[in-house]
Amino acid sequence: MRDLTRAREDAKKAQRVAQQQLSGMLLRLGFRYPRDHWTKAHFGWLADQKMPTPSQQVVFQEYIHAIKETTDRVARLTKQIEALVPSWRMAPAVNALQALRGVSLLVAAPPLRDLAT
């Protein structure tokens, strides 16, 4: 479980970095989206954007691809954590933590991973 939760944390960090890189490029070029970012509507807006030069369009598409790739990776790892926690020996502690308001499975599992060694 330790490796799985750490891999998910790494994937979330890579996702955040990819999003920051794309946001930085868009701001640098004067593209502004007025509402919440990384929603379905925002991705629709991104799909309609055309960069000023062909090289910038290539970089833009690579950033979009990196975001989608890391998002899929986070989803896969999340699904594995959700599937494996019930059979983990620390599952009772995870369930107890989840009884607290605002504590989800993904919040409860990582702190316990280091205790379970």
C-alpha cells in the first residue's frame, strides 16, 4: 500500500506540474479563461484554442496530452487503492479515520502506510 499511495502522490504532483506549465504558457501568450479551470468546460475551451505559431501549437498539444495522461494515471492508481484497501491489514484503521468528517479513503490511507511497515 505504501508504494501505491506514494505512486498516486507522485502522479498528482506530475498532474499539477503539467497543469501549471500549460497555464503559464497560456498566460504568457495572453489567453485567459474566466471561470474554473480543469473542468469539462475548460477542456472544451482549450480544445478551441489555436496558438499563434506552429511550434507553440505543438507545445500546447503536448501539454494537453501530458495533463490527460497524468489524469488517467491518477484515476488508475486511485481505483487500485480503493480496490486493495479492504484487504489491507490496516483497513480497520482506515475505516475508523473515515468516520471523521471530511476524511475520505484517499485521505485516511496515506498516513497509515508508514505505520504498516
